[in-house]
Amino acid sequence: MNNMNNMMKQVKKMQEQMLKAQEELGGKMIQGTSGGGAVTVEVNGHKKILSIAIKPEVVDPEDIEMLQDLVMTAVNDALTKAEDMANDDMGKFTGGMKIPGLF
């Protein structure tokens, strides 16, 4: 019975550490770029967009599609980096297993 109590304490401690790590992800910033820095997107570790910066020279009213592609590419780059960071941070708790809904 004592062994079970120790195991439950360890599980509770791990849960607390995981919650803290998830909270800390929200404070981490990641940048994604495209067009050699023409478009920069900043997201946090929770994959929320914080800012989008577009250099004026890439704004061409005659070529809106290019700008749309640059923004989409920068957003995807930032979100991929945020996902990788979350996997790295949370992977130490899950041993690399992907647990649905966890992060």
C-alpha cells in the first residue's frame, strides 16, 4: 500500500510539472519568416499569433497573391517551430509519446 502511495505522489508531481511546462509555453516566443525576412510572424508556444510584420516593399497591389503566399508561409513556419518546441518541452514528460489533447 505504501508503494501505491509513493507512486501516486510521483504521478501528482509529474502532472504539476507538466502543467507548469504547458503554462511556460505560453510565454515563449517563436518567429517564422518568409521571403528572406519580408514577412515575419511571431507566435507563442500555445500557437497563438502575436504579431505579423510585413515590409512595405513586398506590398504590391498588382500582386496580392504573392503577399498572401508570403504570409501563409511565414505563419506555417512559425507554427511548425512552435509545435517542435512544444514537442521538445513536453516530450521529457511523455518519453516522446504523442498523447492526444496533451499539447
